[in-house]
Amino acid sequence: MRNRASSYALRVHDDAMEGAGILSGDVVIIDRSLVAEHGQIVVALIGERYLIARLFRFNGRMELRSQRAGREASRLAVDAEPFVWGVVVGVVRSYAAGAS
């Protein structure tokens, strides 16, 4: 971890990023000290809900895209930067029966 004080872990509860290798039940490691760059996987705060998605920037606008395997990406256009909560820097997966 680059910056332990700004690193967090969140459990994933859906398959929105399955195409990127992040599965339901995984734990993602997030670094809030990093600036989110085009193409990175980020955690965004939308209302009171956290969303894991890939960030794209086009002509000063941002878009979040899910990556469900075998399906077209869901897209969410956003207008402001502050919603990006952190950058996903790792994934932890348990192979133990019943772990999630």
C-alpha cells in the first residue's frame, strides 16, 4: 500500500465489474490519496451508494462504465469530480467455502 492512512477496503456486492475480474464477494482495496486518471477503476459515491466502475474522461466530462462480462457496459455521465471517492488498487478474493 502506498499510503496506509488513506487506504480502505470495501466488499463487492454485485457483478458490475466482472469483466475487469472483480467479482461479488471480493474485497477491493482503495487508495483515496491517488488522483483518478482516465481508464482507472474507481469507487464513486452516488447519493449514499458506493459504485465501482471504470472512469473515462472526454472533453472535460466524465463517464463511469461498468464491465459486466458478455454485456454492454452501463454508462453514467457525471458533471463533477468530488464524487470520486478513491482509486481501486487491488482485489482480495477468498476461496474458502462460504466466504463472502
